Amino acid sequence: MTLWGGRFSTKLNEQAWDLNSSLPVDQRMAVQDVDGSIAWANALHKANILSDEEHVSISLGLATVKKEFASGQFSFAPADEDIHTAVERRLTEIIGPLAGKLHTGRSRNDQVATDFRLWMLQTIPQLDSAFKNLQSALVKQAELAGETLMPGYTHLQRAQPILLSHWWLSHYWPLQRDRERLTDLVARVSILPLGSGALAGTPVPVDRAALAESLGFAVASPNSLDSVSDRDFAAEFLFCATMTGIHLSKLSEQIVLYTSAEFSFFELSDAFSTGSSLMPQKKNPDVFELTRGKAGTLIGMLTGLLATLKGLPSTYDKDLQEDKAPVFQATDTLLAILPVIAGALRTITVKPQRMRNAIDSFMMATDLADYLVSKGIPFRETHAIAGKAVRVAGEKNVGLEELSLEAYQALCPAFEADVYQVFDPMKSVEKRNAIGGTSLQSVKMQIAKCKMQNSK
Ligand code: ARG
């Protein structure tokens, strides 16, 4: 059974049928499709299109279909072109030709957009808890890190000492923005297309505001032409997913680097690393590499959908059928990587001594400049003096802490014996005490904030 065909004299070519069919993808929205139909049947009843008896019969039939999906007993027929056809075909089997009344004043165009939005509204909270789980792994590590110091980098060159806890939390906040982005998106997903018909609106006198409310949507769409083709929410969702992919890729890149023998800041647990078929000694960070790799695929899905949307004329075009696969795939990608990254980070071993050893006195050159600022010299000058100290130490092949007081005083008479305190990395960290800095107190405040957010 197809939902069309009256005007056709021959059957659709078999390969064209396969190309046209969307069932393999859209059967994932089976429950949403039935829920939309139940709500539409209620609206038709209120509008006196369905009698009390017909309404009961259709509702019971749809409840049976829903149960069949829930229990995995629903079987698709070869002629089911899409999920909408499958549901209506099955309803017809259960209650007979009366099922045909359900499609009054409705089109698959407003139906599919409704299903898709409903699906997304239900998926966003699922993603949100996967995000929260990873965030809590990061906060836990930040708490465990205590006073552990590590080198902070810019341009991948040693820059300034930081607390390991501060570094962990630097990966918390991007995920917080991702969560907020997804939550903000809900407002634009929660707009009901049902009741827009194919494009021009429905002739059925339905109360679309009530219909929206009954399906859990905030509002009914204000323009039917826009409503059947609006896939902004899908593109935005893919952007959100892609941004997360990029954040996780950045984290992954650092873990890959920091677990290498050259850094050895961390060691992955055996449960989250893989071996080599050839080299027995290998312990590879595959899960992080895959995460980094999947970020590229996510970017492709986003740009793919944007390219599909570009240049479409107004209202529904079949190109739009391409919208669901990338959104589903992006969701599956995030739901696959978020818990694995969380698990890998929860079980990672930190090597504080390796981190500490990687902090050299040159990383306190800024503090050396700041030291002279505290003696009243303008920063621009102190920067140059500290730079000269770096050069002199470099030429002598020693650390800044190994230059004699005379050598310092030759560069600037304001240097005194207390200059050597500057080379304590913890002192450097502790000075960065303003909101957002790496001091113990600032990080403690961050942790408290994170915990508060994460409990929501
Ligand atoms: N399978 C279609 C989609 O995913 C459903 C809408 C079909 N509409 C139509 N006029 N053929 O977009």
C-alpha cells in the first residue's frame, strides 16, 4: 500500500522505489509518528470530523500499534514506503478502512516535520545527561588533582605553570556551553508543524495551539509554508553536535600527546586503550583518536545538511528527506563517545612528577618581569630586562634560578636577594588569584560553581 497512486497507471520502478523509500531511516521515529497520529485523531474528533465511536476505534488501534513498536513485535511490510505509511497500513489491518480517515487534513509534510521535532525534543535531555556524566568526571579529576602543578602551553611551547585542576576544568566549560546551546535550541524545536497540511494549511478547523500543547510543543508554527520546510533546528542541532565534536577533539588531541612517552603526563587504563597486532609493547589511545576523527565526520554532516538546504525553493522538497540521517548519526556519535571519554578520564593515571619536571624556571620569566614591576618599574621595561635574563641564562646554559644575584643586578639594580622566590612555580600559580585564574582559591571557586551547575 502506498499513500498515493490514484493517478498513476504503472507501478514505481523498483530501483526508484528503493531510492524513494525512507523507512530504513525514519522508522527510528515510529513512536513519535504514532503519538502525532493520536494527537491528530483527537483534534479531528474535537473538530467533529471523527465521531465518538470512530475516535475510540482509531485511538485504540493506534495504542495497539504503539505497543507493537514498544515490544518489538511490529513487522514492516515490503510496501511500507516510510514510517507514516507503515503506521497507517498497520492501523488499517487492525481497524479496517476507517483508518483512512486519520489522514484528513494532514500531509506527510507536516507529519514528518512534527515527528522529527518530537524526536529531537526527547533526545536533547538524553544528550544532556551524557554531557553531565562527562563533566562530572572532569570535576572529579579536578578535585583529585589538589595542588598538582603542570606546565601550561601556548603555541605548544612551555608558557607558565598552572594547576592540573585548572587544566581539567578548562575542558569542563566548553561542554557547559554545549549543554546550554542544546537547551537554548529547545525553544526553536518546540514549534509544532502539524496542522500546516502539505503547504497551505489544513482545512480542518483544529485548535492548533491546543494541539501543540497536547504534544508538548510550546507553540504552533505561525506560517504553514515556512513550517513544512523549516529545518533550521536540524542544522542547529548538527552545529551543536559538531561543536561538541570539536571540543572533544581538542581534549583528545591533548590526551594523545600527554600519554606519549615524550610527555608521559598521563597513562591510560588498560580498559580504555588498545594494543597493536604487530608491536607487543604498544598501548594506543584509540578512543581519543577515534573521537578526534569523528569530529571531522560531524563537520561533514553539518556541511552536508547546509548544502542540502541551500537553494531549495519554498515549502517541502524531497531533498529534505536527507535531513534525518545526519542528525541521527550525529546523535549516535555523541552518545557513543561521551560515555567512553568519561570512562577513560575517570580511570586515567596522573603522573605528577613528570608534570612537575616539565616546569622549568624559564616559565617564571613573566613572574620575573612582574617582580620588577613590584619594585616600581614599568612592565614594558621589566619585560625587556627579564628577556635579557633569559638570554644570558640561555647563553650560559643554565636555568634562571642559577644566575647569580650579581648577574641580575647587572641587568637591573632593583633586583634583590628575594628574586629567587620568583622561581617557585606554586608562588607563580598562587599570584593568579583573580576570578578565572589558576590559583588554588580560584580553582576552588570554579569547582564549587561546576558542582552547582552539574547538579541541575
Ligand atoms: N519521507 C519524507 C521525508 O522524510 C516524508 C515526507 C514525504 N512527503 C512527500 N510529499 N513525499 O521528508
